[in-house]
Amino acid sequence: MGIKNVKIKNIFIDHHKYLGKRENSLKIYDQPPRNMILSPFNMMFDLMDRLLVVNFEDDPIYYGIELQIFHKIGKEYPLVIMYRKDNMMDIYYTNEIVLKDRKKMVTDLYSNVSFNQLEDIEYKFQFDEMGLDAYLFLKDKLEQEIEFKIKENTPGRELTSILIPIGAVSKKPKYFPIVFLNKFGMIIKKNTEICVKIHGILRATTEMPVQMNKMKVYIARYSLEPIIGNWNNAFSGIITPVLLKSPILTVSDENMTYELVNNSDYYEIKQISGNDEEGHSISFEFSPAIPNFISLGNDSKIKGRFSCIIDEKKGIFAGEYFLVRTRDIIEFHITPNKGWQPFPGKLWLKTYKWNSKIQIRNIGDIKITSYWRKIKG
């Protein structure tokens, strides 16, 4: 048998076919329509300029290096993650500005993380018509040298985009991690100069066991435009309805935008969107639209689908939702279950499930408890 080839073009879900054209029946409502919506959703973004990850073999401590580049207050700063075989992560940085809004996010998602500030991290991270040209040098917390050099030589180097699998997280993740690597490339083996040196010893860069787009590549990848978001951070507390100014069907509240449908004056959430400071957007479209919780009738049950849109790319990943109202309690669940990953085995995003319980006693007394869990099966 020949070497299997994996294509990483056109890997998205058929957004419109998957969602279909489902609509909510008016039978799910038993209270008069109100000029407001109730949203249990939230979204946060993590701004990053560039990203490079390299896996290597036979080192007793480490198996991977990640170089992240940030633009902060007109300057460029690096952050390096050393992935360890004991399931720890060592993070190195020169300026704490790169940890702003990130330290809690990392520790929420991963356990066993150490943070280490260095005086200097030498690096280069450039891309031109021949591909990637990158370099890294630092001393880790053992005072030992970490170094790599990568120089692709592929004229007309083409890039694509991919949603990165994130599986090694705690059993109680604080959010659903969305790491979409736009302008993405796997490092091509042919004609590439590559060297990884750990504590003075050369380490072989790990090769992908299959070809990618008919090329041999390393398990080493980079993105010139990563788009990173946290969907539905765990939250427990009071939520307030968003008042609507009819007949406008687009409304913004805090950092979220809602596209609504008017179902006989019951306003339902068709799509939610968040935007980062660079203008990138992550959106979720629902079919049928999320019903108006405030007017939802007792014993109503709705099962639907969702699909994710990042910038203008539709069908990044998708899944199902289910909700039921029992007296003043609405239970709402989301299960991502459709996507693509470059390796066999259980689809990583199927291991996440979002659970929420919304209690509506009256318009001025609405509480929610929501969280993600890792599930088996």
C-alpha cells in the first residue's frame, strides 16, 4: 500500500445543508411575546499575531516547542511553550504584557503549567514566497539551551486554514477552545533546512505518518493569522434580558451581536457573533433559531443544530443543541460533534458538552449556571 494522502482543503462542513431550514412552531410558547431576548452565550478572544509549533523525538523531557508572537503597544513580544512528557507545560516570556488576559485562560484549560520570565528570547519568524524562515534560542529553567532553525525552500508556497484539535485538557474545561489557524502551513520536508537542538543534543523533527496534499511534512505547523476564541466560559450568576428596539433584527449587547428572527413577534436568536480587536469574527448559526426563553412554554422541548462561521468561512465545525423547559427551569445543552482532524481516532470536539440551567422566576430574577464537561463514549 502507498502512503496515505490527506487533503486539508475544502475540509469544512456543508453549512447550509447541515443546518437545513428548521423553524420553531408557535406551540412552544404559552406566554405573550415580549420585546426582549435572553442570551446564555458569551465569547472571549485571545489576540495573537503568529504561531509556530514543532514536535521532535527521543528527548527525555520535552516533545514539542511552540513559539507565539504578539504585537503589544507598538512592539513585538515572544512567548514560548515547552511541552513536556510528564504532562506539564513550561511557559517562557520576556514581558508580562503577553500574559495579560492569557494566564487565567491557560490555567483554566490546562493543569500543571509553570510560568518563567527570561531576560531574553532570541527569535525570527518570517514568511516569504519560499515559505517559512524561523529561529529560536533560549535557556530553559534548567539553564540549558533550547534552539531550532527552520528554512523552507518551496517556491510559490501555498497556505490554507484549519481548526486545531485540542484534546489534552482538564476534565472540567472552563470554556470551549476555538483555535482557527488561518494562513496555515505544515512544514514541508522536501528542500527544508530544519534543526532542533535540546540541551545541546540534536533531536529529529517528528514526521507526519501520512502525506498532506501529496507532500511529506513534519509534525510542525505555523499560522500567520491565528484566530483564537473561548466559547461560553463557565458562568454562574444573574443574567439580564436584552431589550429590543423593534423592528431591528440585529442587536448588540456587551461584546456579542445577535441576528434575530421575528416568529409572530416572538424574537428568536438565529445567529450569535463576537469580534476581536483586529476585526476577525466567530459566529454560530442555529437551526431552528434559539427560542425566546422568556415566553417558552412548560414542557417545551426543542432539538436543533448549529454551525460555526469564522470570518467568512462557514462550517468550521458543527453540532447539536437540546433544550427543555420544566416550570421555571430551562435546561440547555450543546454538543459539538462534526468537524475534521488530521489524525484518526475519536473526534476531539465530541469530548466536549456544554450544560446550562436557567431559572426564570420573573423578568427581574433570572439566574444561570453553565459549564463544559469532558465526556467519554
